[in-house]
Amino acid sequence: MGGLGKPGTFIEFTKRLIDELNMFSTGGALTTTYNTIHMGGIHFYTYIVVVEKKQIPFRPFGLRIGKTTTVHFANAL
């Protein structure tokens, strides 16, 4: 059952998510968590809570290993 300020309730869980989302505004009172890095926002509606995942920039060339060469096409001309 629920209750005001009762640990283990869904509302207390979402309050913690709000704190983690705003961690940078706490002056060092909280540490960085997975949620701090990956949450973009929290939206509250009647009977539903939406946790928005942050868009992580896609860097396809950041993972490339090796050299790009055109040796294979040298004889094509």
C-alpha cells in the first residue's frame, strides 16, 4: 500500500529519478548514476509516468580501426 513518504512506493521511486535527473544541480550531494547520464526527461500525466531516454549521438567513425586505403582501385583506372 502507498502512503506519504513511505519507502518502496512508486512515487518515492519516481522522486528518486527526479533527483538523479537533476544531479548536477545538487552541489555534489548526489553522484552520477546510469539514470543521470541516460535520462532526457520525466513527464507526469494522470495515471502514467513517462521516462524519456536521452538521445546519444551516433559516431560511426569513432569505432573505426585501421587505415582507409584505395589500393584496391589503383589498377581500375
